[in-house]
Amino acid sequence: MQAIEFQLRGEFVELCNLLKLAGVADSGGAGKALVAEGVVSVDGQVELRKTAKIRAGQVVSLGDVRITVLK
């Protein structure tokens, strides 16, 4: 499992942008496609909203990648 810690710069980051900024997706569009496929989970639950607001303390999982969002 690859663990990534993402430092949040504001109150939240949109899920598709988080995937791009963390280097999991090549672009925001690729991040949206991953979310639409139903392969992205937030705090253990599948998330289908591409622009879901991800806040500090949440954990995003995709395959063997785990992104922990820090403040």
C-alpha cells in the first residue's frame, strides 16, 4: 500500500483535484473519470461525487493508494 500525506492549503479540496494534486491522476479529468468508475473511497465509503469536498482528517483510498488529508 502506498501512503500519501496531502497538506491542505484551504478549508477543503475537491475530490477530483485531490487525486490530481496527489499525483494519483494525470489530470482533473482523469480524476473525475476515476470517481465516476466508483473506484475511489472516502473514509471507507465509495464516493461518486466528483467535486465532493475533502477536508482535513479524511482518508481517500484508490486501489493500493491511501491519501491522508492533513491541515
